[in-house]
Amino acid sequence: MSLFKTIKGIVFDVLRIFYPQRCCACGSALYRGEHVLCISCIMKMPKTNFHKLKGNLVEKAFWGRVPIERATSYFYFVKGSGFQHLLHNLKYHNHPEVGVYMGEQLGRDLATQPDFSHFDAIIPVPLHPSKLRKRGYNQSEMIARGLSRALKAPVDKKTLYRKMYTETQTKKSRIERWENVSNVFEADPVKMLNGKHVLLVDDVLTTGATIEGCANALRKHNPTIKISVATLAFAHN
């Protein structure tokens, strides 16, 4: 190891003493080599491993609603857990790096399965422009960027867009969620994705209403498009 690298490492460690980076799930200080999550939280992550199982709960959520090739979520959403805190940091507390990091970890898992190893494009669920300006970034796009690194597929954030502003879905019922987003998405009719396989990406899947709205918008102009789904979390009602 060069003298420069040794000094750099010492300076880095000293800075961490006074300005420690925190785990975005549990809040504990991160050590050298840890990023976004501490080793303890990584070990405790409630992974679903749905990408290994056809006919999993996420895929069943879309049966009879919209054609989906494959669907998965990285981990189970547990209310009050550190992983709910992780998602809040991503969505509401200006931590876009959480999305990129978690997306890349998810992508590495997906790459091990043939059904998830190749996509022509990765499409994040879009935010309305006014909400994007307020938040500063689209959390689904951050996840898509991480997935893109692992899966070597381009992120397409232009084909699909949100044409109407909608209220938050958090406290809505299943029917209210569907009504809230059933007609708010549109796809660029010029961008032809017929016969292509795309990965539709969001942060949390609860009822699937948002993904259904996006998938229907994509299929409107591309009836032979193949759509798979990946989210960070699955909130099973």
C-alpha cells in the first residue's frame, strides 16, 4: 500500500470519528467498507427471494389484471422496522443514494436468474413534475439506476410519464388506490417497444395499482411489449 493511500485511510477514519456516516436503516455508525447499510442490517434484511419462485405473491397480485412476465420485490415491508426507516430516508429525507445502492444489490440477485438477467430497458415509475421539483429526484429512478449498473440495461425515463398529479397512496384502500392512478399515466406513442422486454421499477408494492396503471399505459401503444416488475419492498395486505 502506498504512503498516499495509508494517509488517506487515516484521514478518512479520523473524519468518521467526528462526522460518522449512519446506517439508513438502524442509524448506527458505519465502519470502513460499509455503505448505506451496516453489516448487521444487511444480515437481518427480510428478503423475499421471490425472483427464484414463479407464481410468487407479487406475481399473483397481477393475475387477471394485467399481463406480467415476472415480478419480484427485494424485501418484505414491515411497519415500524428499520427497513421502513430505510424507505423513508429514500423517499422523504433526501437520500437518493439509498435507491441506487439497494437497486444495485437487488440487480445482482436478479442477474442470477435467467428470467431477470436481460432487459431491453428499465423504466422507473414516473413522478409528476411538480412532485419531482419538490423532492429533487425520483426515488424509483434511483432504484432503476442501481439496477442498470447490475443488469447492464439502459434506464428509460422518457417513454412513460405521469400526466396528472395525484394524492399520496399511503392511507387509501385498494379501490381508492386503483381509482387514484388508473388514468394518470401515459406513454410516448412514438417510442416503439413492441416485442421488447422492459423492467418496470417502483419503491414499494402494496396493491399493485400504480404498476397496473403504468403497464396499461405502456401496452396501449405497444400491445406486444413484455413487462416484468421489480420493487424494493412488498407490503402484503
